[in-house]
Amino acid sequence: MAGSLASSRATPTRASPPTPPPRKTTPHMRHTMRKPPAKSDDEDPRTRSRHRKKALGKLGQGHKHYHHEGSRKRWREEITARERKRYEGLWASNRGYLLTGPEAGSTVPAGVDAEQLVVNVVVRDIWIRSRLPLDELGEVWDVVDRQGRGYLDKTEFVVGMWLIDQRLRGRKIPQKVSPSVWGSAQGMQVLGPKSKKEKKEKKKREKKLHVSHMHV
């Protein structure tokens, strides 16, 4: 009886907790959808150079914004008929002012029709409306006032207005005006360079004429 009581008073032993199940390893999340590069690609320099050439090739002939310097047509410098008429209208409304009549402040040489000229003071008031710097307007004046007379005729005035418009479009002021610009300012048609197709057709016509003369 005493033995049974002693055994009942003894502290019961605790059972050890169950071992946790093994943790599942989650796959590593990639930061991009591209496949990881193979070791062979990194180690082989020929593969890298071949890939670089392909990437550069996309910026070449296959790119829609790529331009060939040799195949691009050269820009022809000429004043269009519409521009010339607009400049001539401005010249016609200011010609002869301060050169003829009682308000004339400048004298022109004998034999020169002052009614066809625009004096430098009037030209300055017209050009200054473009809001270009005075030093750039002075460059335009030096280019078009070929004889240093202090006034401009119709052709010189037209070319000067055209140069100012070109400068407003971002082009630089040339040190010398090309003959095509002077010719177009006078209403002359400027012939541009012939294309390769036109040259080939001309050679074919010349060959046909040569063959026909041989048969005759």
C-alpha cells in the first residue's frame, strides 16, 4: 500500500516534443525573364564578339532611321520662287526711301537708279525685326553688300532676306554666297546634280545613237 502511494506521488516524466518536418527549399526568384547565360558563352570570346556584331548590325541597314551618307542626296542651295516673290514685295515697298525726294539723306553715283535701291538704314530697320544679334546681321550685310556701297539692289536684298531666314532655321551664315543662290534670286532656274538613274539613261541613249550611226 505504501509502495503504491509512493509511486503515485512521483512526478510524471514529460514526453519529448515531436521533431519538426524538414523545411522545403523554395526556388530562387529570378529578377529577369531571360535565361541565365551559359558558362561556355562567358568563357568563349568568339561567342561574345559574334553577339556584339549582331547587336551592331541592328543599327545598320536594318534600322529604319539609319542613313547612308553616300546615298543621301545633297541639299541644293537655292531660293524658291515663293520666297523670292515675298522678298521682292518687301523690297518694292521700301526701295528708294531716303535716297530720292526731299527726305534723301544719301547720294548715289550718277547713272545709278536710286529707285531700285534700299539704303542701309532702311535695311537695318527691316532686318532688326528678325531679333537676330546685331553682329550676325552685320555678317549678312558684309556678304550681300558686295561693293561696299551702303545700299542694296533687288538681288542683294533678296539674298540678304533669305540668309536671315536660313539663320533663323539654324543654319550658319556663309562667308560667301554660292552662285546658285545668286541665280535663283534673279529668277534663274538652278539645275541640280543628275542622279545615277538619269546618268545611266543618258549613256544608253548615247550608245543607241552611236550604233545607229555605225549602221548608216
